[in-house]
Amino acid sequence: MLGAIRVLIAEDSKIISGMLNNILANHYRINVVSLVNNGIDAYKSIVSIKPDFVVIEIDLPLMGGIELLKLLKKENIQVNILVMTSLTKNKDLSSRALELGALDIIYKPRNVSIDFLKENVLNKIIAISKNNRENGLEFVPESNIDYKFNFLNKNTKKVIDESEKTEIDKFDDNVRIIPFNQKQVATAITKVLKFKFNTPKLVAIGISTGGPRALRIMLPSIPADFPLPILISQHIPKDFSSSLISSLQDICSIRIKEASLDEELMPSVVYISPGDKNMGIYMDSAGRLKIKFYPDTEKKFIYTPCVDYLFNTIDDVLTDKAIAIVMTGMGNDGTEGMIKLHDHNNLTIAQDRASSTVYGMPRSVIENKAVHLVLSLYDIAEFLIQYMRLKIR
């Protein structure tokens, strides 16, 4: 099958494995090259068949999903991996899977349906493959950096295990260091200063598929004393937000917490929306910015947490004093709100295609001319740091 996306399924449930095989194999662009039910056979098949994508259950027998990911990373075997797990367990293992290179975590409900697998497995494989193909890549890389202009950001605090260090980690024995392209950051700073934006009061980020992995790359570079609050609307299930926050805090200097109703926004804090809430902001009678959630009894959004709702409330309250960023993700959530923020002279940024797991959300805001800057994932944090130094000096 010339040009087909070659997929390996590693799932010990015969029912789910059969459903996945039926859905994927019947898509004209996909060739299911192997079905296995344990981690050892999955590893052997990955080595021998070299699939484009692997869909694995995290609780595989003989060799679990985490052990398999560790082995693949140790042997530098590069493949696009989607990890499936139950919503009610394995939250810590899910975070660990992202650390070890999984592109995304798919949380299985109690009753897995064909529609669920189409939306969360098939559509993601097609979207990620499309993005890779447009970038001329076979898999989503750890870094797309021009090392001629490489500088190192050292704001993170976690010591990396010697056995798990990558080539990037080996630059420093004590901290994880994130490379960025100084030339591109400097060019971006020069460009935005010409717009003469007002000094922002917050940073808002909308992100979806590939988001946890992207946040693990970007947020560790933000210093503990970053002068603004950062609000993040990440499409995640209800039960995963606390695990995501915990795993991020382990490697970040800046404080990271789950947003709470009526909580006042403070500088040097990252607020992540609970997985079952649509987070926005309001200003109280004393002029303080606070968190609010869209009423559960009213209109339901397609996505939860909803990026558009966050951006729209920021536009209503601050008008022209925010930085809005749309990062990797499927669909177009955030486009409506980003257009308003852009038109009202807020600084708007999109993640570039090359560093996105899925380019859908960034592509949408770019095509709608709602973006002032397009930046690599690896340059966003350093841009924010340098830009705010200039705005508050």
C-alpha cells in the first residue's frame, strides 16, 4: 500500500483491539501492519516492522507501556506513539509516558465506542501524519532548532536521571536546559516592538492535542519570578488536570496550580483550567482580576476547557492588555476569541507548524489573520521573558 500510514496496535483487550483494527484498517490511508497483545511482542514488532505509528495500552502484560517507552528511548527508536489508558487510573503513568516521548494520551471511558476511537485515535493519526508530511518528517521530533544560533535557558529545577538524559540534557549535569534560537527570538522582539502594544496584564494559552508534551517543553523555561499570571486552557479530561499539574510542577520553577472559582490572579503563577470547567476571567469592584467558570447549566461548548471562552472573557475585561498564544491542537478552538484579541491590539502568537504535534489550531488562527507572530515551541518562553523585561523596565 504505497504511501500508507503504517500502524501497529498493542492492546490486550480483544474487543478494543478488534474495534481499532476495524476502524483503522478500513481507512484508505492506513495499513495496520501488526496486532499484538503484550509489550514484548510490541517491542519486537516495532524493531522489525518499523511502523509509522504505535497505539499502545499502558497496562500491557509481560512488558508494560512505560517499560516499552523506556526501552525505545534508550535505544533511540523514533516512532509516533499514542498511549491509551483508563480515565480512572494510571494518572501518574500517563504523565510518565509523556516524559518518555508519547505524543498524546487517550483516556478510555468505561464503555469504549467506535465513535470514540474514530475521534481520538483515527483522527489524531491522520492529523499528526498530515502535519509530519507537510514538514517533510516521519515522526514528531523532540526539537526543530537551528543550532547555529542555539542558546540555553536554565530556569528549570529538576535533575534528570543519568540513564534518561538526551543529548540536549547532557549540556548540563544539574538542570534540564531548553535550547532556543536567539536570532529568531531577537527578530520577533524587534517586530513586535514596532506595534507599541500596551503592557500586558496576563498571558493566556490555548492548547489541545500534544499539549501536555508541549507544556513540558515550554513551561520549565519560565522563571519563578515571571511578572505576569499565565492562564492555560488545555483540552483534557476531568480527572487528568491534577496529575498534569503535579508532573509539570516537578520540572518547573514557576508555581503551577489548578484554577479556582473567584481566585485572584497573581503574577508568577500558572493557572490551569480544571478538565471539566470552562475558565474565564472577570474584574471585581476593586479592579482585581479573578477566575470564573462558565455556568454548567448553560450552553455546552464543543471543547472543554474551551479556549474561545477564555479568550472572549479576556477581550471583554482587558480589551488590549493581554498576550494570547494558540499552540498545538486539532480543530479551531480559540480562533473566534483570537480574532477579537488581535483586532483589539493584543499581542497574539501561534506555534509554528514544525514544532506542533497537530497544526490545526495554530493553522486556523494564522489563516484567519489573527496572529502577529509565529514562533517555534522552543522559542516561546524565551520570547516572553525577553519581551516582558523590555515592557516593565
